[in-house]
Amino acid sequence: MNSFFSKGFLVFLLTGALLSCEKNAKTEIPSDGKARFKINGVEMRTELRALIRNSTFEFTAEKYRMIEGSLSPWEALTISDIQKKTDSVQRILNSDTIASTYPDRARHVGGYFGTPQADGDVSCDIFEVIEQDSVNNWVRINKQQNDFTKVWGSFSMHLYRTESCSSTMYPDTLLITDGQFYFSL
């Protein structure tokens, strides 16, 4: 009887531990979905936050790191002003160019990639889109449901470093390929 009780109690404890880990993971990292892509051939899997704004949406794919006992965004890839339309390729431009060159047009997609310094507070590496490379700078909505509250898509970006610090992690240019994302709001 003690053996049965202890096995049942052990199963109960393991189940409780698994459920609490899942709950902690969901509350520690805000996530609306997932993304995966390759940076210069090395695969990265990240959490994804998304935001819908009228006829467009944006997403930020974030990789987290433990800093002083708490999870902090460590690498972030953002693509913004994506039009709500399927089965068409949308070109990604430099986010700053959109703001200064096309302030009255919200129909241009913008993107960038960045990493913070060791403390997680101040930007270190900032990468912007190489606009001349229109072949590699695109995003496509492959499928959507419920008026874009669930979205599946793909993307590719070619970026160059515009800012860095002494502890830089990446080379001067990044080629992001095989990008896939999903979110549900």
C-alpha cells in the first residue's frame, strides 16, 4: 500500500511540476506565436509578439536571455507595416527610410535586427535592410484566419550593421533566410 501511495504521489508531483513549468514559461515570456529562420545559415527559433493596426500588422521575433535572474529580450527581428493580404510578396525596406522618405504612406514594409549590450538595456548591434537587395528582402502571408488574427507567413532579409559596440556578436552583414512565422491574437 505504501508503494502504491508513493507511486501515485510521485505521478501527482510530476504532473504538477510539468503544469507549473508550462504556466511559468507562458507568463515569463510574452508570446503570440513562434518564428524560425536562419541567420547566415545558423537556425534560430524564437518567440513572437504581433500587433494589428487597421489594414497592417507587425511582428517582433525575440530570443531571450537570463540577465540578473530574469528573462530579457536579447535579439530582436522586427518587420512592420505588413499589409493584410495573402498570396503576394511585399518588399521590405529600411524602417528609417520609410519614416523620412514616405511619411504619408503606410504601405511600405520596414524591418531591422538588433541585439543589446551585456546588461540588456542599451542597443549594441543594429542592422538595417540593404534596400538594393530586393530579391532577398520580402515577406509573404501564406495563410490567415479570422480576419488576420491567425497568420502564417514566410520572409527573407539582407541586412547590414549600422551600429555596434565592442562586444559585437555578428559580422557586418546578415542574410536571414528560410523565415517562417505564425501568430494567433
